[in-house]
Amino acid sequence: MRVVRVRQGAVPRWAVLGLDGGARLLSAAPYEGGEELGTVVEATSLLAPVSPSKIVCVGRNYAAHAKELGHEVPSEPLLFLKPPSALVAPEGSIVLPPESQRVEHEGELGVIVGARLRHAGEAEACAAIFGITACNDVTARDLQKRDVQFTRGKGFDTFCPVGPWIETETGDLSAITVETRVDGALRQQGSTSQMIFSVPFLLSYISGVMTLEPGDLVLTGTPEGVGPLVPGSLVE
């Protein structure tokens, strides 16, 4: 099932994307028991398909990426947060802030939590996954290096493009290909099999630090090949 968010008038609505391209509206978020209303709308101008209370990110979860930035592989997950205000629609624009001279793309697998998790084991965490989506952990690299901690460099508005939909049929979470193209050129290509910490382990670990609520979004790290963006770039 492909879950999207669309705008009906001025109201964001959850919907299921049909094979015909239409979006069947839901009464609420599907992980909150939303049911189909029998109304179909055009799936145009999609919104970010998530509405999280928080966005939890994992740094340096691919050894090759840690190496390209000159960092050691972490012995435990390196966590940081992006604000929900960083979310941007799938075909929205990333705004390059004047404070930064080097903004980079970081294509990642995003995981959407479907049930509350607190001090969860890996099996419980895995069972609580609602779906997956594509994410871009946009980063002002110069500010990240200058500040040491990640809040400003990762937290600008529009620095978290997500979508276009949530895929609920996740398949093998350890065998997903992550690719990023800029202006049609392949810049990143990796597999979740290369992750240092697996998705179930990450969710379990994070839930030991903070409660994960239904709808929360976890970005699981980026493979090597990150690079700069310039005005007019098309990122896929």
C-alpha cells in the first residue's frame, strides 16, 4: 500500500494511492485507524507523506560515508534531531540559506513508526514499523563543521524532503537500495546491508533514549557520495 498526503481545499488529508493514480481519502492517519471515506481525489501536488512529532536521524551509519568525511565509525548510534519544520513536499524546493556556502544532499531510507515504542526490543520495534519512504537529510556542511553539533547545519526549513509516499510493504529491510541523483547523474548508491546498525537495532536503541510515537520519522543514515547542491539542482 502506498500512503500519501494530499491537500483537499486548505486541509491536508491522508489517502491511499491507487493504481489509477487517484488518491482514496482516509478519515485519519492509517496508523491511527484511519478508514477509507469512499472519496477519490487527484494525487497532484503531494504533501510530505509524514506528520511526525519528531524526526530522529542517525549519523555515520555507513562506514564508507564516515570515511569520506574523515570520521571514525561510531561504536554506538550517533543520534540527532531535525525539526518537523524542516519537512518539504516531494516536489518542493530546498532553500539554500545565505549563512552557508556548502549545502549537500544525503539520500537516506526513512522509517515511519506505527506504534508507540519505549525500551523496545528489536522484534517489538520491527513489528511497529508502519512503512518506509525516501528522505534527503540536507546538510549545511560548513555550518555543521563549524558548530560541531548538528542542529543548525541540519535544521533549516526545507532541509528534509520526504516522499513521495510511504510504502507499507517494506520487504527485507536489510536489502534496500538507496540511490541519489542530482540533475540525472548518479551520486550515491548503497544498500542497507552496508549499515553499521540495522533498522530494528536503531529503533530499539532510540526507544531506550526517547519514546517513539506513532508517525515519528527515523532517518537511518546515508551511504557515501554526498556532495554539494547549487541553485537549480534537481535532486532525486
